[in-house]
Amino acid sequence: MNKTVKQHLLLLGTLLALWGCENRWEEHTRLNPGVAEANLMELISNHPDLSEFETLIISAGLDEMLESSRSFTVWAPTNSAMAQVPDAILSDTATLSMFVRNHISFGTYSYYGTGELQKVKTYSGKNIIIDNASGKVEDASLIEPYDVTANNGVLHMIDQALTPAPNTWDIIETTSLCPVQTEYLNSMTGMVFDPSAATILGVDPVTGKPIYDTLSGMVWSNSFLAEVRDLKNEDLLSTLILLEDEVFESEYSKFRRYFVVSDSLKSNDLTRWHICRDLVFPGIMTLNEVPDTLVSLYHIKIPFDRNAVRETIETSNGIVYVLSHCDVRLQDKIPTIIVEGEDTTKFVFTAVDGQTGFTRQKQLASGGYDFLLDNHRLNPGYINYYIGKINSCRYRFYWKAVNDFNGSYRNPNSSLVLQQRLYKTAVAGYDGSEIIWAEANPISIDLIPVNDSTYETAVEVNVGQQIFTTYQDLWLQVRGGGSNMTITLDYLKVVPVFE
């Protein structure tokens, strides 16, 4: 009995839903009979309650576009809605154009379309959210009749204007908040040459390369947006932290000594760069969603104290928090670096007829693998590992290595004492695609025997330390202790020492 009742109720609900949809569509077709003859601009011009918006369309020079054969959707605010728009938006040519364009989209978007939320790109470049189920676009409500059809699109009347919100980069360019940080970010803006935007004047007869009109190829650019995250991009959502001046200066003073390069001014900028780049995070995190520790795009831990939030700014592509406190720990900003023996960026040196080494799967090894260079036929053989950028400070070096193969993997010899040594090296240049390596300098004072014979009991070995006076790239070299001697490595660890 219960099952039969449920089935009848389900059928009744389905029929009611279908009736509602059909009734809604019948109303739509009744209000929009036949094929529309007027274009969008004519519909707007002929409606007395859209006269203010019509004037703005003409002022922005968009009337001819809305008379063309391309398809558009226009959300037109009524005169009463226009009365609420601040004069500052309408009195400036650039903001007026952006305002009008924010009410126009290419393509047609019907009220009778999908009931799901839609993100739609407007002609301003901004995104708007359409909620057909509630009859809304952003915070504005649609006004009947819905879907007024033109021969080049659809017109909707709305009770509020769709004022474009600034994006995150707009805030950085215009805010008076946090001037130390924002002025630095803006200092990276300039005009750069982009050959894809330049006019080609001809071809160089010697090189065969294009000759460009450089003036035509100059485009606006900001290196922070290009290299860290594009905070102008309306489709790329971000959370940004701005630090009050005293907080930013405190962080700068703490980290400046660890970003020393030969040019003092470049050291200053390098320090600011590393502070700023770690204050940008992917996605939008509301205040209730922000954890007490964030992880930056560069894997640096950044503390976040909700009580230190002095201002929250919602933007069209994210959210900005102004903080009065943010004390990043030295060990988080300048972390320990671990490079696995099996790392694929390594360069392995062997004789022409020697073995190139191999990765072994070892359950107890770091990452589940280690690496051996065996029967390489050099005196000695060696492997170069790229560590990455290191800071201007003292570092201690460790490795874990296991000799569980009696001195030689392919030719076991229990009497052989396996030894190896750690060096630092660098890329000196290139010969075509081949790297030219600088002379390697030892970090470990002596050859270090590999005494551990099993991962169950293997320990991490301190193999030396060194002070680095500048911020730089670092390559480490693990070198064998004798002719054709096997090299083995689980991992290298580089640990900063804060004194």
C-alpha cells in the first residue's frame, strides 16, 4: 500500500513540474510571438524606462555594435536603477565604458535556459553570475516580461545596475592601504617588447629573422603578475595578503641578510620579492575558511591570525586581507632541502662504455627508492644533483647511503671499503646543449665510508658544512672514492643554520 502511494505521489510531482515548465514556456512564447524584427538597440531606444541606459550606450560608442548582426545578451537597468549609480562611475570615460560593457555579453542567455548557476563573461572582461532559478543576475532581479527577443539577441530588464567590481590588481594599483608593499608591487610595472604584438617591417637578409617595428610591439607588463600569479585575470581566483607597513618592514629586516647578492639594491628587491610572492594563494578563502597556517605557491608556510585582520576587500577575482601581524618563521621561509638519490634532474658521469646507474625500489628508503652508479669505469665516477636556490647563510649537509651489495652491485667484493665524498659545483656555461661544469670544490673534508649495510639500521650522516655569502644556485656532487667504485645514495639533505 505504502509503495503504491509513494509511486503515485512521485508521478504527481513530475507532472506538476512538467506543467510548470510548459506553462512558463507558453508564457514566454505568448510574450514573444513570431520572429523579432527589431535589433537590441532599437528595443532599448523604444522603451521609455531604459532611456538613461540608452544614453550611456551611445556615450560609450556601443550603439552600432548592438545594431549589428552579431548575437548579444543585454541586461539593461531601468531608469530608477540608474539613479542609484554613483556619479563618479558615469563621469569618467573609462569607467563609464567599463560600466556599460559589464551589462553586455556575446551570445544569448535565456531566462528559460538552465536552472543551474552560470558564470558568464561580459564585454567588460568581468564575469557575472546568472541564477535563472531565482530570476537574478548578480544582485539584480529580472523584470517582466522576460527574454525580450531581438533579431540579434535577447534583452533583459533589471532593477539594479551591474556595477563592475575591481579585481585584485585594481586594488593594488589604487589603494592607499599598505603603501610599502603595494608600491613595490607597482614598481615592477612597465612597457616591454612583445614580438607577437609588433608589426613586421621585413626580414634581415643576414640572419633571416623578422625586423620588427619595436614601437608597435610595446605592451604593458608587470613581472610579478607574469612570474608569480596573474591578479588581473578575471578567471584566476586568488587570495592575497597585504601587510601593514610596520609588519612588512619587520619581515624585511628579518630576512634581508639571507638574500644577499653582489648588488645591494638587488638584494633589497630580492628580499621584498620573496616576502610578496609568498603572500598570494590560489582560490578564494573566506575568513571562516582560512586556516591558521597557509601554504604559499612556493610551499612556504605563512601564519594567519584572524584577529590581525584589519580589513577584508572582496574583488571580482578574489579576496584581499590586510594584516597587522604576520611573523613568518625563519625555518619556514628558508626551509631544509631534501633531494632524493633517484631525482630525475641529476647528471650522471660515466665512461663511454660504462653503466649509467639505476634506481632501486627499497621500501624503507626515502621515497621508496635509492640510486646506484655501478661499473661506471671512471676514476672516480660522480653524480651532480641540482639543489635549487640557497640563501646567504651557513648550511649543514647530510646524506643517507646504504651498502647492501658488498661494495659492488655487479661484482660483489666483501673486502672493498666503499667510500664517497661530497662536493659543490656549478654550471659554468654551455657547449651547444652540453653543460660545461665548473671545478668542483669539496664540502666533506675526507672520504666518508658507507658503513650502513641495511635500511633497517641506516642513519643519516653529517658530511660537512659551509657558509654561503650570497643567494645562489647550488649543485652538489657525490663522488666515488676510487677507480670504478660504486656510488650509492638514498638522499641528500641541506639544512640552514640560523646563528
